[in-house]
Amino acid sequence: MNMDITHCTLCPRRCGADRTKTQGFCGGIDRIRAARAMLHLWEEPCISGTNGSGAVFFSGCSLRCRFCQNAVISKELQGKDITVERLTDIFLELQEQGAHNISLVTAGHQLPLILPALQKAKPLLHIPIIWNSGGYELPEALRMLHGLVDIYLPDFKFFSPETALRYANAPDYPEIAEAALDEMLRQTGNLLMENGLMQKGCIVRHLVMPGHRHESIALLHWIAERYGTDAFLLSLMAQYTPMHHDALCPELNRRITKMEYNSVLDTAQALGFQGFMQEKTSADAAYTPSFQGQGL
């Protein structure tokens, strides 16, 4: 894997930016940039538990969806530059605060920078490390995490290239996400739970989008045929919230309906998936973490 950020090809965009002089497509430069570290109680129950997941939110994103709920950090790059040493300390501090795990949120575009922190912290952590991503990652990059990451928590956002093009300018998303998931499952193997908390394995998240229930249903059928229904847990999310008016994609300017979500949920249950559903009340901006004035 080419880890050279002077001609960056780390993500599927392969933009070739010299990140020592300018930003890549992802917004990444040659320093670690993160927006918040916190005990996060709003993840899946086997991740958040009672104390919370030790989430570290990184700034920038190689996908940059039009509907992103964390746009202030993924697109506007709000955050703070930190050193490898400070990031290592943050992992250990979260563990001391009682976190059930350490969750790196949207960190793929900073992999070469944060890898030393993971390597330093891993022997000192007695809790799992989670890689929480949008699913748009190269398998060769994920292989750098083998032995460091215990749990993968990817999205599988889009089933059709047309939808991926419209909302993320990434028509290759479905094939990239499939290859990434293959590698994640290869690394983690079977699910391992202890006292209701995940210690090893994979949870695949899918956000039901307004006007796209049929695509969600098609995705679930494809996943069941491709992987079966017991290789990982499925997290079916209802939290889509229109964060701003999008004149170019007016269909995104509403929340999903109960009928839309329930029709996808019914399909997941009929196919035999195990995992998590989400209450429609989660479709609220209040469930999006604040990144204003948060120290690291």
C-alpha cells in the first residue's frame, strides 16, 4: 500500500494531492486533525453499553455526501491539529473514563498519520478498537489495520452507482464498499460478544433515505445472497435528518416516513437478519454530536 501523502492515493478517489502543500479531496493535510473525543452513548447497544463508546471524530472525509449530518467536520474541517503522542493519550484517557471501546470515526483518510498512535496504544488497551467508516475504503489500506482493529463498523450507503453518483459523486461506491466489507470480514471472522458488548466482529449500517426504500430493499436482498445473514449484525438506521436545504436534490429535503422505514425493516426481518432497528425519534438534529468548542 502506498502511504506516501506527497502523492496521495490512499482512498478510492486517488486524487494524487501533495498533502504537505495542499489539501486532498478529503480535506486531509500532513497532520492529524480531529474534532472531538467523547463517551458516545448513541451507538448500537452492544457498542455504547452503559458507559459509552470512546469515540474520536476525525476531520475531513473522502466521501463527503451531500446529506452529511457532520458536515461541519467532514466538509468545513472544523477541528484541531494534534500529535501522535496526544492521540495516543486520548485513547488511554477514554479507557480510563470507562469507555467500552475506542472508536475511530471517519479516520481512513488519515490512516498513515494515526497508525503510529494505534500501534503505541494497542498493547496498553484492554478494550476493543473500532474502525467506524463510510465504507468507501481500499482493501489494501484496511490491511494496514489487521491486528489493530477488533471491530469494523462500516456503512453500506448506496446500492446503485447512479445514487452514489448523485449524492456523493462516487459511482464506484457499491463495488468499493463490497471489496472493503470482504476485507473487514476476513480480518474479524466470527462475532464475539461478552456480557452484551461486542469484542470482535462487524456491524454493517444502512441509512434508509427518503424516496429510496426500494433501493434499500434491493441492497438487503443482495447482502443476504452475497454474505448470508449471520456473518455480521445489521444496523438499519432511521435517523436521516435534512440538515440544510439542497436545491439540487430536493428529494433529500424531508425525513423518511414510517412506511418507508417499516417496509425496509420488514424485508430485513423476513430475510433473517440479526441486529438493530432504530426508532423514528432518532431522526433529529439533537442526536448529532456538537463539535462547537470541543477540546481534545
